[in-house]
Amino acid sequence: MSRIGRGLAVVVALAGVAGPAGAARADAAGCAVRYKASPYTGGLTAEITVKNTGGVTIKGWTFRFPLEATVVEFWNAELITPTTVVTTRDKGWNADVPVGGSISLGFRAVGVAGADPAWFTVNDLVCTPAT
């Protein structure tokens, strides 16, 4: 996979989406993730949009991605792990994402950030690049 320059949008598709704690997976599920980073001296901020492109509602979610910096603030998600593989989950009020709906997330990180994240997961399902 080629590296994508910082600040560019990345659109990826998800093969399926399931809720946390073993909820059933649906073949008709899917999503698209858009990521845009804005670096500054000593860190970066990023905007993330996760859109439900599948045929079922996402009922609860955990979102993960690798990052070579330390997240110090995350909005619209509960930050669980701030380094290496950043892990977040819904805040309750945004747990359900209807078909065609989306959630907007973002964060601020400090430290040296390399390339944009190479992958994203939603509920432990690996996102793949959109064609």
C-alpha cells in the first residue's frame, strides 16, 4: 500500500460492521472512513468521518488506528488507548449509526507523527481502501 501524504483525505471501505461484545455481524454492513490531518509544530489535529454505507445500523462501535504520536484529546469518542494503536469507543449518545448516517470524530496529538494511519478498524473489522 502506498503512503498517503499528511493532510490528504483517505477514504476506505469496511467489509462489515458489528456492535461490541459479540453482536451479530451482517453481510450487508459497511462504512467509509475519511481522515484528514493538519500538522503543526510538535503535533497534529485530525478530522475523521465514519459513514455507514451498509444496509444495517451500526449499534455501538470501537474505532482503532495506528499512530506514531500521543493523542492528548479526542472529541466525540471516549479515548481508551492514546498511543501506538489508538483505541476509542462511542460515547453512548452516538453509539448507533443509521444506514447512510455518519459520525464525526477528531483528535489532537503531540509528538512526531509519521505518515497517516495505514489502516482503520471499526469493531475489529479491518478497513480496506475504497476502489
